[in-house]
Amino acid sequence: MNLVIVESPAKAKTIKKYLGGNFEVLASYGHVRDLIPKEGAVDPDKDFAMKYQVIERNDRHVQAITKALKKSEALYLATDPDREGEAISWHLSELLRERGKLKNKPVYRVVFNEITKKAVNDAIANPRDLSHDLVDAQQARRALDYLVGFNLSPLLWKKVRRGLSAGRVQSPALRMIVERELEIEAFKAEEFWTIEADTEKQKQAFSARLTHFQGEKLEKFSITDEASAKATEEKLQKAGEQGLLVVKVEKKQRKRNPAPPFTTSTLQQEAARKLGFTTQRTMRTAQQLYEGVDVGQGTVGLITYMRTDSVNLADEATAEIRELITQRYGADQLPPQVRQFKTKAKNAQEAHEAIRPTSVSRVPDEIKNHLSKDQAKLYELIWKRSVACQMIHATIHTVAVDLQCGSGNLFRANGSVIAKPGFIAVYQEGLDDGAKSDSDEKLLPALEEGETLPLKAIRPEQHFTEPPPRYSEASLVKALEEYGIGRPSTYASIISTLQDREYVILEKKRFKPTDVGRVVNKFLTEYFTRYVDYGFTANLEDELDAVSRGEEEWVPLLSKFWGPFKDRIDHTQENVKRSDVTHEALDEACPKCGEQLSIRLGRHGRFIGCNNYPTCDYTRDLNADSSEKEEPEVVEGRKCPECDSDLVIKRGRYGKFIGCSNYPKCRFIEPLEKPEDTGVTCPKCNKGNLLKRKSRRGKIFYSCSTYPDCDYAIWNEPIAEPCPNCGWPVLTIKTTKRKGSEKVCPQKECSFSEPYEG
């Protein structure tokens, strides 16, 4: 008998089926031990010695592993193929060794990138030793995060507000979001005008934009007001009385190559753009697909490991993909050579392949009935991207036409048509804010140089420059990757931590910093500038990568970080007052007593108050004008459903909401934000979905979309999994400081719970 250890019970169940009777497969349920949760867990004076203890909620799983080991001849550690997986294996082997359970028993480390019979058996047949370089890198990261959190968080309690915390990687991410918000607030819109000409040929209408006027090339701000635009229009109308002369027709053929297969980062971005998934939802669903789903012939892992920086594909995978393309789309859709992609990440050794289906012969439509809605959507996205990456390029015909309108005046029309779709027939990558696709350019009629077209109209168009958009989940993940902040496998936790701490909120699927988030960021950027610097954070990630490759020692790395950081903590403790952080002086006198006003942080956010408090109690809303009351914004196109008065956007103690303008006679209110759909069917009525909502006190809860017809509601995040005890169709994810994350049954009479690693 041999004992195999993996992280999750779902993974254990799948692997057990492949290995047969000589192997027992048990789950560790994630990490088995962690740093003691108090001061002194990492001792800088003793080469950063780390004090660990067994995680309470996993103690029973360690006991089960210990018991099974007594009957086993060998221990196979088959945790995930990355730093965290290596660390889990190392911690477990150390724990068992300390307890004297590994005497005369060989310990093997096995790694596989996909949970298929071939991959698992190949890994068991070719084990390796534990990688101490990967373990050192993970320990160094854990120690850094502990030292920052355990020293910086108490300082925030004293200088800003009790209960706050700061993280090594989350803080630069918060800075990104706050800086973008400051850019938006400082932005001043500038007016500019464009001039369009409408024309046609053989009843096919199209328009062209003015590029040259009176012999001069136009820039963006060449025409900046209505008077200039009207004057230009009049001159062009007169000059174009004889029509528009086609002076140049430029035709080109362009090739577009497919995007590489998914990495963790690009999967998170595309799932956010195309499916509306949060990073956590994406990773949770990908974990399920990786660990195994029963698709009719037993449980099988459907995708390769989902935490990876690599864009490489195994030779067997590309061969299978090329065969499917030939059969399904035709041999003419196959390039002569296998497409190879280059990994951009500096250290992509944590997994050896991109995210792909374990077998592309499992076509999404054929297995979707065996998958949940989220699993089916994500699997289809991964399948299509993997197939498309090995198809021929798309051929796009473009045409640019210059039309002369009198002497020295030129209009340009652009058009394009996809001549051969190639990979686009299967999959096309989503676009970020402001990016233009080929479909933005319209198809033009066939035009010849020298012909004249009728001038139908000259249209001046007014425009205003726009501020940069707030970060969405997709654009934030992309920015984190570009700056080298964190690792793709940590992006989901970075984003959820910022939201859990209420430093940022999602408003129309965009991240907006809260007042507390702004003050925390101000404190960190002013007093811990180096530690929220993007370059410093990225360089630290590079050094951790160097440790994982065996190129750098982890103790000197921590020493280099700890000395200056501790000095900065001590200096701030002694020399910075709370008012230095929470007060922001204004160049304005109090209208009540004449003292200076300042922006201050209160219980419900930032406000303007008098520095002479408590002698003077003058305050006002931060956004209110000092001389006149702020008029509420009317909600266009809607009336109050109770009294037919106008609905307006109001500001209350807990933020903005929609209310009736006839208040207090009518007390109708509703939330400003549209609730987020979890995609989980309501277990009570089976008609609506459970929506993520916010209570009046700002607490998150989940309730049925058909309310008030169905009043089902729960506090914890739902997942579409039935309870193994009572069969209730929905479990929830409950997170506590003591037990961590658990799957629990929301039924009061059912006591089911088990550790959750999502």
C-alpha cells in the first residue's frame, strides 16, 4: 500500500480512480500548518526563524494522514505544481518527520500538470525530490507578508482607525486605484470638433472625416469651438458644390494572428470581459474543471493546471488540436507549422503548460449538460482559445480613400472587410477600454481614382476629451501584471482583500476607492513611499523568483528588506500624529468662527470640519458647495412606482441611493447599484437566481431575484453544490478568522461543514 496526498477531496477522488487498489489517496485540505498568529512568529534576530503550528481546522485531516501512513510503505506528495503546492508537501513531510512517522519510509514528490490517467501514472512512475528552492521562495514570501502585516497594521490602528490593515502587495494595488481616481477628479474636459462629409455611390452611403483644410493638416485640437466649426462648414459647402473627387484609393491586406493560449492572468481578464466573472469566480470554476467533473464516463480533469505563466503547449496537445481542426474546420484552416508562443513572464517555471483542455475531443456542446452554468461557460472559453491558437491567421482587406473637396481640402474614409476569417471563426480576443476592432471600420463601395461623388452633407461634430476610465477587474489584472505586482495566482486574493477591507467598492463593475481607502493610501504613500512603489514591489517579486530558481538566498533577501522597513515603522510611530494623516488642510476659513477648515475622516467617511472643534461644531458634506445646497440629480426616464413623482439620487449615511423626490410624504427608496448575479439558482423557488446585495448598513447578503415573491436570503456567498448530508441544493462559503474558509450548509438543522480552498 502506498499513500498519495493531494490538496482537495475532489482531486483525491479523481486520482484514486486512476491509481487502483495499491494506492490510498487522501486530501490535506490545503495548507496543514501556518505561522503562529501572534508576535514573534518570524524572528529577524535568529535568521528569520519561523514558528509554525498545525491549522486547527485541518488537524483532523493530518490525523487521518498519520493513521493511513502506518499501513503504507511509501508516501507520495502530489500537491499542486507551484510554490504553494511545494510548500504544502514540505510542511506535511516536516510535520510527519517531527512526529517520527517517516522512519524507513521513502518520500516522493510527484508533479502533474493535468489530472488524466496518463499524466498521473507517468508522475507516479517518475517522482523527484522536494524542491527546497521553491519552498524557500514560498517561506520568504510568507515571512515578508507577515512582517509587513504584523508591523504596519497596528500602526494604522493608531494613526488612522482601529481595525485597519495593510498588505505588502495589496497596498500598491490600492495606490493604483486611488491614483486613477485622482486623475479622473483632476481631469478638465477639453472641447474639440471634427467635420464629417456624407456621400454615396450606387445608393451605398458612407462618411469621411476632414483631415486637411486649406492645405494644412488638422490635429485633434485644430477646431475647438462652434464658431470655427460653422465657419469651416460654410467654406467646405461652397468648395464642394461640384462634389467630392476621389484622389487616392489605397488598398492593403493585413494579417491578424491568434492570441496565445490562456495563462492565469489572461484567463482572468477574458472571463471578466466576456463572461462578467470576478477573478475569484474564475479561479473557483477553473479549480473545479481541473480537479475533475463526471462527464458521463466517470470523473475526469477537464483542463490543465490553472495557475501558470506559461503559454507553451505539449506536443501531444498540439497534435490533437491540429487533428480536430482538420476534421471540424478543414485542412485549409491549419497552418503548415505548429504555432509556438513566447512566454512574456520573467519566471514561468511554476507550471510547464498554458491552460488548455486535457483533451480537445471533449467538445463543449457535447459535455455541457454534465457541467454547471459557470463550468460550461469557462470550459467553452478555454476550449475555443486553445483551438483558435493553432489555426491560420485572419486575412483582412483594408481600404483608405482620400476625397478632395475643393483645393487643399481632403476627407478620408476608412473601411475593412474580413476576407478569410481563419481563427476568428472560432474565437476572437476581447478588447480593453478604448480599443477599436476591425468591425469599427465599415465596408466601403468600390471606388476608382478620378471619379466624383455627390456631397450630401457637411456635419460638424462636437466632442469632449474624456478622463481615463476607472479600473475594471480585467484592466486591473492587466495593470498588476504589467507592473509586475504580485503573481497571477494571487490577483484574485489581492482584489478580494481590498474589497473585504472596504478600501475599494465596485461601482458599475469599476473599482472606486472609499474614503478610508484614500486615507490609508495617503498614509502609506507619504510615510512608506518605498513600500508602495511599483518598481520596488516588482523588484521584490523578481528576487523571490530568483530564490525559487536557486539563484539567491532567502535570508539575506529578508535582511535587506527588514532593516530599513523597521526603521521606517519606528520613525513613523514616534513622529507622526493622527491628525497628520486624517486631516487635510483647506485654504478656506470656517464661516462660523473664522478658523481654518480641513477635510477629515469620520465614522461615515470624509467630511469638511472646523479645526476649532469641539469649540466650533461647523461641518458640511465634502461634495457640497460652501455657499449653496447641492441639488439632487434626477433619474432620467423613471418615476416613483408609489406616487409617480421624480426619482432622485440621494446621499445617506451609507452612500448614495435612489429615493422619491416627494419625501417625506413618500418614503420609496431603492439601491443605486444593480445587484450582481451569482449565477446560482434560488434553492427555495427554483425560479430566480441569488443576487449579491448590500444592506443599509453596507453588509453583503444574497437573496432571490424574484423578491418579494420569494424571500430566500443568506449572509454567506452561495455555491451551486448540493449538501452531502441533507441534499439541500446550495452550499455557502463561510470565512472566519479562526477556521478560515469553509463550505457550510445554510439549513439550520444540518451541521455539515468542511474546509474550503477556493
